[in-house]
Amino acid sequence: MSYQEKVWRDAFESDYLFRLDGSLLLVMAAAKKEFDRYLQNQSDLRNYTIWFNISENKEFACISFLPNQGEDKHGRGYDLYYRLENTELLEVVEMR
């Protein structure tokens, strides 16, 4: 494959970068496991929009799973609140 065929290398804008701390990646993995547990693997993650929010003091994270097509087709939405320092799940808020 030639360099010209590797279009994905030019697909990124340099001002659209995010720096992720390792603790956030661990929380993301834990949130995915928790999400699967709640839905019992009955829904595809591709049917959800995922939002990440980090507290101003960078102590907490909220990972939100929002169904793309509504509750009836893909299931409920969830907000999962974590402590970043130790990946502790603090609260799960189930949405209607």
C-alpha cells in the first residue's frame, strides 16, 4: 500500500487533539464493563452516543451512554460516575 493510499494519516486536524490521562482510560474500560453488565450484552455499543465529562478538579469522571434511537429500541441510557484516582464507581444514574 502506497503512502497516497493511506488517507487516514491525513484525516486528522492538528487542533482536534485530546490528551487522555491513563486513569481516564481505565475508567472508560470500567464503564464499558458496567454498561455491558446493565444491558446484559443485549445491545450494541454502536447504538449509543458516549459522553465523557471530567470534573474541574480532575477528581471525578462521568461517562454517559445515551441510546441513539430511544429507549424502546436500544435500551436505557446511563450516567456512570467514577473517582479517577482509583477507578471507584460512585453512582449509576439510569435514564428513562
